[in-house]
Amino acid sequence: MASTSHPDPEGRPQGASRRMQDEDAAEPLPGAGSAPEIDDAAPHPLRRAMDTLYYACAIIAGSALVLISLIVPWGVYTRYVLDSASSWPEPMAVLLSIVLTFFGAAVCYRSGVHMRVTVVRDLLPAGAGRAVDLIAEGLMIVVGLFMVIWGGRLVAATWQQVIAEFQFLSVGVTYLPIPIGGAVTLLFIAERLLIGPPPQRTDWREVAPD
């Protein structure tokens, strides 16, 4: 027996009614369920400058770490295998540690991965937590200024001295990472206070495919 199409309450065939319902479902409702707009605005010029400075410091600190990991084993090899210890690996590793420490500290501060205890701060109300954050930034400003001022004085006081193992290298040059690292940290603090903290990168484990 041939099937018949039963009209809906408005007198339309059942197949036509279904097609119209599908078309209505495909059309987005005005003002509801629309996709969020994507902000295509260019980043703030200060943010771009600080991003560039951040990556430069990360490259410097990372390069120092790689060199340390190569120099120290060489010093151990010459001392215990060749039985003729080289004099330069140990002082060079110390100098590179200064570079790693002060440039790496600035990088960790901006990326928010430095050591911190926020248990009490997280328990405070929003207003009190914001005040604690401002106090912390103020203390960081004091630390940065101390590094710039007293680090600069240390550089000036030791500029005419030379390192025994590296006669071509001034002691003051080796201390330059202290005031430079302090100045970079102050710039990162100014960025936070003026335009807010930089957006944190998504952890790779959250986007890794299953």
C-alpha cells in the first residue's frame, strides 16, 4: 500500500514541514547562540617591545646554561681522566652562572614561574589580594633599583681589574648582568603596572593530541 503524506496542523505536507524545520534550525537566531567575536586588535607597542626583550633574555640565559653544561664536564674530564686540570673551566662556569642567574631571574619573573608562596594571598578577598599584589610589585621595584644602583657601582669599582685566567676580560664586564638584569626587571614591572601582566602561554600538555 502506498504511503500517504499527512498534513501538519497548518495544512502543509509532512515532508515539507520537516524541510522547513531543518532550514529554520540551520539559520542562527539573531542575538542568541552567535559565535564570540575574535579580537584582531594588534598588541600594545609596549607589550611587543617587552616580548622581544623577554625572548632575548631567555636566549641569553639558555645559552649560558648550555655552555655551563658543556664546560663543567670538560673540567672534570681534564682533572680526573687526563690528570691535568684546565684552569679556565671553573671560573668560566662561575661567570656564566652570573649571566644565567640575573637574566634568568628576569625571565622567570615575567613568565610567572619564579618561586612564590600565595596561600595567604589566595585566601584574601579580591581587594585585599590586589593590595598584596601591589605591595609585592613595590618590593620588586626596590630589589630592581638595588641591583641597578649597587650593581652599577660594583661594575665601576672593578672595571680596571682583570681576571687571572682571562687577562683580556675586565672584572667589571663580568658583573654587568647585575645592573642590566635589574633594569630589565624594572621594565617588566612597569609593563605589569601600566598594561597588566602578559598573557600566559597554554601548557603544552593541555593542547597535546591524545
